[in-house]
Amino acid sequence: MAKKKSAPGSIRKKTHKKNSNDSLLNSTKNNVNQSDLRNRQNGSSASSNTVTTTTKISSYDDDTITQSKNSIEKEHKKIENKSYSQRAGKKLKDRRRVFFMFGTLLGIIVAFYFGQKSSYLSDSTMSQSFDNLVNFENFQVALDDWKEALPNGLVNMFGDFQTYLTGFDFSKIYPNNKNDLTENFAVGKQLRKELNLTDKHPVVMVPGVITTGLESWGLYGDAECSSEQHFRKRLWGSFYMLKTMVLDKVCWLKHIKLDPITGLDPPNFKLRAAQGFEATDFFVAGYWIWNKILQNLGAIGYDPNKMVTAAYDWRLAYLDLEKRDKYFSKLKEQIEVSYELTGEKSVIFGHSMGAQVVFYFLKWVEAEGEHYGNGGSDWCNKYIDTVVDIAGSTLGAPKSVPALISGEMKDTVQLNAVAVYGLEKFFSRRERLDMLRTFGGIPSMLPKGGNMLWGDIHFSKEDELHNNTDTFGNFIRFVENKALVKNNSNFHSSVMKHNFTMEDALNYIIENSPSWLHNRIDDQYSYGFAKTEKELQENVKHHSHWSNPLEVPLPNAPDMKIVCLYGVGNPTERAYVYTNEDYNTTGMNITIAYDQEQSVFFTDGDGTIPLLSHSMCHKWKQGKSAYNPGGLKVKVVELKHEPNRFDIRGGAKSAEHVDILGSAELNDYLLKIASGHNEMIEERVITNISRWVDELNFPL
Amino acid sequence: MAKKKSAAGSIRKKTHKKNSNDSLLNGTKNNVNQSDLRNRQNGSSTSSNTLTTTKISSYDDDTITQSENSIEKEHKKIESKSYSQRAGKKLKDRRRVFFMFGTLLGIIVAFYFGQKSSYLSDSTMRQSFDNLVNFENFQVALDDWKEALPNGLVNMFGDFQTYLTGFDFSKIYPNNKNDLTENFAVGKQLRKELNLTDKHPVVMVPGVITTGLESWGLYGDAECSSEQHFRKRLWGSFYMLKTMVLDKVCWLKHIKLDPITGLDPPNFKLRAAQGFEATDFFVAGYWIWNKILQNLGAIGYDPNKMVTAAYDWRLAYLDLEKRDKYFSKLKEQIEVSYELTGEKSVIFGHSMGAQVVFYFLKWVEAEGEHYGNGGSDWCNKYIDTVVDIAGSTLGAPKSVPALISGEMKDTVQLNAVAVYGLEKFFSRRERLDMLRTFGGIPSMLPKGGNMLWGDIHFSKEDELHNNTDTFGNFIRFVENKALVKNNSDFHSSVMKHNFTMKDALNYIIENSPSWLHNRIDDQYSYGFAKTEKELQENVKHHSHWSNPLEVPLPNAPDMKIVCLYGVGNPTERAYVYTNEDYNTTGMNITIAYDQEQSVFFTDGDGTIPLLSHSMCHKWKQGKSAYNPGGLKVKVVELKHEPNRFDIRGGAKSAEHVDILGSAELNDYLLKIASGHNEMIEERVITNISRWVDELNFPL
């Protein structure tokens, strides 16, 4: 097994050169609505190489670790002296780890299909050896207690290596307690022992996109694809998914894809979110998601009576969650019942898209109307103690844009040619796009705020992070594929005439979508910003605005608290280079120009969500305003991404988008919040985002 | 693995002679309250061999008459033998019944006996046991292998069967080629032929023991850390077996409750598993509710419309509310379903789950702290139908020996080697100590005392066998001659005369530690209300809510009750006890397993005797003090006709647990859930209706 896994890993190794001298098409016409913005801000963009200087590393145990802290800081300084985009390039090699699991999946697929193509092995041999592989992996799942064997085994192995190679023992960081904080339960046990934290508030965990398991509950399927064999099996989030996907892709896709018109399951197929903690504790055996948090909550006394995972079918558009599954109604009842039974308000943890779902819920629950919560304007104040936004995609994730334009994202582009070829053969961009388009939940993550937030063709707030003359506001740049130039249609020449800002890109998606997708996006979401306070207040009446905190205010719930916790210092995709593509062979008009030396540009963030998406937390934090009419207390803590490079999941100090759920510091905060000690959390902002937010042209 | 399992099986083979000439002690003094009952009934006890199938209501009446006839002929042949003979004869077949429990015992016995006889070194044994567990787990590996074990066996045996008997079971349902034991078969057929779809939200309340328990503690104590077991199933998984065998002390510390509080001991914490996984399989390969889930799925149910209300069956009922808010959550669940779907719920309660459901009906109406405070119209508003599946409504006699000496039929019907091995590994005393801490177990003690279960001279069920003996003689004593000289005053006073049911319960309570005594007093009551006023007063205190002889049904005229239970499977009903040397075993008395017959059997489903379902028949008689709302009650008796080549009995098994996979039962459940209660035809093939008429119910 170990051997097999490393093989696909090495396929994905990328020899990526650091050179951003892209042959960018020059934009001749700009759809700039706020071009004055640029001029107004030019003065403050002098501090260009200063972003990631660690102004203060708030340490876990301040007084005792100063020495080792110093040495760590020195190292960081060295790294940070390089320009940000250089680091981004350099880090690519390390970041194999980031999408370890996704990569494993791709790796297996690629190995399988590429093997077939090159016919080294006969078809049946390959298929059999793949079976063996899956079976063997499942063998590891066999004993319940082996569930974590994979990462722990690797961690220990790498840990030994590390001490051997570097002479640096990580346990020295926390000399007061011998526990390695990556160890299971470590944070919770320590907090219980030292601060006597215990369970207080009922906890509701709202997971992010993709990480929730989906089970098949249909029976009938269609003529080519019976659903019966998959009954109550996880077709998303398990080894079973990998097996089915590879061995019977057509059938798997029929289950996973939604009906384009209704946005719900196709007739005779039925997938539902898994239930209970098992829905999100591990994605597949060995790859934890919420398990560390469950363990630490358990260590201070939580059990199923006082916490719950509110898993949802992340494929659905938000209001369809209510219409089909009564998701928000159940969440509301859950919180009300907890309050009745324990007398305590709930604490809600929302991760990634889950943070958006939670925000949506806050508006849903107050709204009046059919399918709405009808809870009244004091509901949140009465029932919710704290909302915790963990790495939330609050103002969107740029990577959702290429996903909905061409079924691509950084992760599919940063493969080597063989892997890209293999992936395209097995599950092409067109197929991926067709699938993603049916998922009404995906457009919720499209970036909000348009060019006001994400910059125009000349300038973006984030430009100070790198010393290029280029701007992130140039969200999609076009280069011409010379080989295909003669095939170029009028479509190409009109589209590729000039680069896209964020607004252009969203317009492109909507204009080039089938009408059903167009309609769904119109009905469910809105990506602009309210220009007046009146507009902001009017917007609360319609659900299309509830996923966009620039268009609706926070609930007027003075006692409710918000805590934003997110990672920074991990290069995050922010802009793309696109090229023309031959529609006849690939079904795509345009595609990411992965033959370019740099086809993806990176900004600061957690690897998935760019820093800028968290602007809203900082805006709210400024106190009573149109956006925060109740004057809710908002705390923001930025977690610096300092992965242990010998830990495949980054260890106790990783702040990567998903791995942050295992971060010792994050777990520490979550336990303090859950146990009613919000006041113990010290805010920390190590980036310039507060200044950006001040300088950005928020209308309110 | 297969080899190992058959070895374990053969250990449990029992050469049991059919001879009931036990040297019974003669009862000299009887606590008979209703001895006139016996005289009054003597006239009607002539039909002693009357378990004749009056009508087999067939699945598809018009098409299967032919095969039905041939089956009936076979049944006639069997049924002409006396009941107790059949009981004896069936013992060999019934290895299947506690297949899984047996596997567990088998493994343990093999392991420990192997150690004792030192054929193999300790480490070799341990390793080979590890391999065994790992191999079993290997089968769990792929999700879709979960059912591989029974299906594989079923298919293998199925082939054998056709080969050996030339009888193809699929001919029973010639209209559709589907074997109804196949997954989804019932649901698919009902959807196709009757177009049944999901209507009422379904709540499933599982029985005792079958619900998985997960550890949520972290700290444990000095000898036994709980951390390694975090979120592992210490009940209801192979992990349980492994932990139990390799670290019994630690396992017991987790499983046992604190005697005084009746809750988890400090620093240990077990909670019922959540979701459908809590009860779909007990261990991989041994389904519990999975067939029902599949069939419900086939007519359109999914997690939005059904839920498993798993509970920690170790707790006394009110502690479920106090600790876990179980009943509050169940109430909210049903209310929310109603709000969201506009439909009343249907509740399936199996075994002890049926008692929990009945308790809930009273709890929800009652006023007071820890009570439901739902008002007297709650049930009528929110519940469409309560389905009692093989419910232990008036108790299960086997809970009595369990609480006297940690024994029951299943531990007695092992051969000497196995009994020895089990005693060494997990002795009666240890079992008793464990069971006593479980406040949930006494809920299953038989209710109604001698009124229902008979006095020392006579029980209603005596007509089932042609012995002169009576089941009312619930515990008979024989003297162990070898130990006679050690006999204490205790023995001579206790064993002076046989026990009726009432005596046995008194013995349990009198000989319990005060904490158990107090818990039983606080939580349960085993008598019957003598007046309508008493019945109505009783609803105010929770100790009566588990006993339908002491409280009436809710006054909910629109609510329906359906009782579905198996009959025709010998069920333990009376025991022979003997004196035991307290100094060596920690027991004063124990089942006399050296006797030729130490357990007596009556009709039932193998666990719950027919008599326990009397209440369904009493309610069915219409508006009465017990049923003030005149709720419609339907009763269907399912005859136990196991396919002897199917380890779980197949589509026509009505065994206590295997009935959950019965095609007929699934058929009924789907009809009820889809709002077609009216399609269910009642069927009573036993004499219980007459018994209920003749029993001396005070109301």
C-alpha cells in the first residue's frame, strides 16, 4: 500500500518555474465601475513587501517558549524576505500535501487509466490489482480502532525522521507539558486540567462543501444503472466512492449529478447527507476532518447529548436544502430544543462553506414567508451564544470561478502533463463542468462584492503583496493559443478581446450558462453589494441576498458574538490565465492555459480562501454600523500557516483550509468558546487586512 | 473462520433428552390468591394439543393454495406431537437462534479452554485469536461486504436445500420470481403492486441489547484508561468482542453502571450510538433493523422521514430522560415531523422498545418535573399508529433467572465444557453483578403476578402440554445432594417450597442490595390495578408507566395499535433451581443444569412467551378501563416457520429478533407506514383470546 501511494504522489511532482513574465494580452477596454478607487489608493500601496511580517506570534504558552520562538521567528524572517509570489512558486513542491487525498484519488485514477493506455499490463490484471488496492485499503479500515492508523503511522514515522534529520524535537515547543499537541485529545485534556474547562453551550457543527459524506437512498435507478446495490452506501466520502467512481463512472455520475432543471435528485436516484458525527469525522478512513475537534470536545465533557453535526447535502442550492430536506427548520428546532433542555444558548461552528450556510441561516430564521424561518427578529439573540466562522468562504472563493467556467482549479492544473492527460481522459473538464453546474450549492461560493472588493483591471488591494507591476484585479488574463488560432470562432475573438475583472468573470459564467443554471443563480444568489442602508434592509426579505453579507446586515442580536478564525500565510489562488480551446475536441471554449509558465496567481490566504474574503469580519468588527446594527462583538484571530513539513496534514500549527480543523490553536479557541470563555480569546491580526478594509470603498 | 465457527457451534450441540420426569420438590405451601381460577378453567383445558393452524393467512392467497396445502400437511404432522416434546426436539435446530451470542461464547470458550488445557502456549492462542478477530474484521472491510456473511451462507444453504429436498422455496410465490428473503423484495413488490409510498414519518425504537453503545469518556481510572476507546463501540461490534476478551476488567468498568446512581461511573461514559447505524447491524453480518430499513427505502423513505430513536438500554427508564433527555427528544422529534410534513408519526417498538414506547405514551401526558407535560391530547394529535413488534409488554420470564443468578436458557443449554469455560471467563456472579447495575433490565420482569402467570397449581398455559405439571410452578427446587451438608439456613428457608412468579420477584427484591431494591421501587411496579380509580391515579407516577396492567392506554381515539408477534417457537417459561456453594461461586442458588430438564418451555417467539401479549388482546376487546379511548387494536400472530437452512430463519421466521427480517412483518410495517393499516388482516392462531377472556383481569 505504502508503495502504491507514493507512486501516484511522484507523478504529481511538479517542476514549476518561478517566472511571471506571462505574455499577457493587453486589455484595451475595461469595465471599470470604480476606476477612481485606484487613484485614491495609490498612495498607500508603498508597503508592498510587508504583508506577512509576523508582527506578533501569539504563542500558546507565552512565558515558556520564548527561546524556541525566537529561533522560529528567525527562520520565518528569512523566508518572508522573499517576495510573496516567489514563495508561492517555491511552495508548490511542498504543497503536494495540501490536496493529499484528492491527489491520491487522482493518482489512482491516473495510474489506472494511464496503465491501460500504455498497455504495460492487460486490462483485467490492472482491474484486478486495483481491486486489490481498494480491498487492501479497506482492510485498514477493518478494525474500528485502525481508522486513524494511516496518519498516525505516517506522523510517527515522519516524526522520527524529523528528530533524526534536524535534531529538533518539536515537543520542546511546549516544555510545560510533555504532550505533543498534535496528539489526539491533547488540547482538550490540557484545557480541562489547567483551566478546568467543561461543557457549557450546546455545540452545532456545520461542515463545509465536499467534506460531508453522501449516502444513496434510492433503489431503482434506471435501465443501465441500478441503484439498489448502493443502498445506504456512501457514494461521496468513502473508499466506496473511489471504487465506484473508477469502476463504474457512468453510474456513479448518475447518482452524484443533480437534475439540471429541478436542481434536485434525478428521478429514481436519491442521495442524502450522512447522519451523525460519522458524516464528517473522516472523509475517507485515515483522512480526518472534524475528528480532532470531536476528540477535544469530548475531553472537556461533550457527548452526543450536547453536540451535533448538522450535515447537509452540499450539492443543493441553499433554499433547496430547506425545500427538500427541511435542513434549516431542523437546525432551528435543534437549537431551540437544546435551549429548552439545557437552558443554554448554542454555539455554532461553521467551516468553509458551512460558515456561509450559518450566515444564511441567521437571515433565514428571521425572515417571514413560506419556506422561511418565521422565527422573529429576536430569535438569534435568544438562542445563539456565538457563531464561529472557521476559514469561512464568507465573501466567496475565487477558485469557484474557474470551476464553473471550465471545470478547473489550481489543483487540476498543477499536475504534470501525464496526470493532466490521464485526468482529462478519465473525467474530462467538460464532464466536471457538467457535473459542477448541476450542483446548486457551488455558485454560493462565487466571490461577492464585484470589483469594489476584488479590484478592477488596474488595481486590487492585494497588489501590495507582490512586487509585480501586475494586478490581481486582472482576474482572468487571456493568452492566445497560436496552434488553434485559425479555428478561433467569433466567440473567441469577442470574449478574449480583453481581460476579465471579477465582475466580468461572473457575467461570463452567467451569460454562458444554460438557462436553468442562469435561473437558479438568479433565484438563489446575488453577488453585488447594497448601496444604501435602505437597500440593505429591504434585502432581508428575499433569500437570494442571504448568502452575501454585503447585501444584508447581521441580525440585530446585541448579545450574540461572532468569532472569525482563519489561516493566513498559505498561497491561495487568486487569478488565472486562460486560453482558447478547440470546442470540437474538448467541448470547451476556453480553458486555463496550463502550458504557460504561470497559469495561476497566488495571494495570501489559507490555500483555498484568500484573505480578502474575510473582509466582512473586519468590517463588522468596527462596531455598530449598517452591516452590524446590533453592534455584535466580533473577534478575529488570524492563524499563521506554519506546517510541520514532515506531517502530511501539517500538524498542530497548520492553518491550511481543511487541516486547520486539527490545529492546536484553533481547537483551543473552540473549546474556550464552547465552555463559555470567549473572553479568554486574544485577538490577533498579522496581515494588513484591517487597513485594506478601512481603505476599501464599502458603500456603507 | 468458517472452520472456527463450526467448531464453536459443535461445542454448543446439546444432547438433550426429552423427559420431564424431574424430581420436583413438592410445593407444600402456596401463595395462591386466585386458586379458584384453576377450577373455573379446568373445563376448557381439554383442547390440549390445539396449536393447530386454523388459518395460514397467505401472502398471496389465490395463487399459493397448492403449496399451502402441502405445507399444512407437514405442519399437522409436527403439531400432533405434544408441545413439550417439540420443545425438546427443537433444541437442536435452535442453535441458530442465538447464533451470534453463541459465536461469542464459542470464541471465548475456545480461547479459555484452550488456555486451561495448555495445548497451545498462551501467546500462540492470543495471536490466533487476534487473527480471528482481524479476519472477521476483514470481512467488515468493504462497506458492501457487510451483509456478505449471511447472504453467502443463505445462498450456500439455499443450493443445498434445493439439491437435498427438491423443494424450491421460490415456488411459494410463483407470481414473482423474487425470493422474499432477498433484500428490498417486500418493499419493491408493494411499491409495484400496490403503489405504496412513504406517508407517515417513522420512528424506530429498538430493543434491549441490540443497540450499539459508544464510549465518550476519556479519563477512566488508573488501571483502565478510557481514551483508547473514545467513540468506539463497546457494545454491538467486533470491537466489543475484542475488548471483552482481551481486557475484560476494563470492558466491564465501562459497561457496568454505578450501583448507587444508576448512571455511568465517574470518568467513564457510554452513550447510545446515533443514527441508523446504531441498530442496523449488531455486528457486521448480523442484521437487526437493516431489512426494515431497506424495505422502507424501497417505498421511498429516507433520513428525512424516518429515524432510529436509539437509547442506552442499560438505564432505568426515567434515567433515560434525566441523563439523556431521551423522551423529551423523542417528543420533539415527533412534533417537528408533524410540523414539517403535516403527518402523524408511526412508531415501531421492538421487544423492550415496545415497552419504552408504551412508557413514552404515559410520560408524554404526565405533568411534573422530568415528565412530558404534553397534555392529554398529545398522542391523538401526533401519533398515527404504535406498532408493538414482539414486545415484552407484560415482561419476559427469562429476565427473572438473569436477575437471580445471571443465567438464562442460553447459558444453561451449553454442554459441560462450554458451561465450565463460560463460568471461568465470565462467571454467573460477575454476570449478575453487571446485570443488577443495569436499571433497564428490571423493566422486563413479568408483570401481573400470579393473576397472569399462574399459581403453584395452575397456569393458563398448562393446556399447551400434557404434563400434570404447571408453569405456575415458576421455579422448582431440587436439592444438590453433594452440597447438602454445606446448606445454610438460607437454603432451607428459601428452598422449602417452589416459587410462583410473585415469589420469584419477591425473592429478587428481598435479596437485592438496597440500591437495586430502591431503584426497582422507584422505577417499576409489577402488579395490577384493582380498580379503575387506581388505574387512573397511577398515571401520575412513572413507576407504573411500564406496566399496562396499572395504567390505561392514552385516551386517543384516532390512534391505532398493531401488535405483531411470533408464535410456535418454544420459549422459556419455568426453571429448576438448586442450591449452590456460596463460598466457591458467590451464588446461593443456581439453575440446576445437571437436571435432565432444567428449563420448561411454552409457546412464544423464543424469548417472549405468548402470555406476555395478553394486553394486546385485552385492549382489542374495545372500550374499557384499560382502553378508555376505544383505540383500534389489531393483532397478527406470525407462525414461526423457519427455513432450517437459513441461519436467520429466512422470510418466515418469527423468532424474537429474526422476525425483523420476516417478509410478512415487513409487509405489515410498510402498509402501516404508508397509511394502509386497513390492509392488515388480523390473525390469531393460538388460544390466547380465550385465555384473556378466562383470565381474572380485575377490570
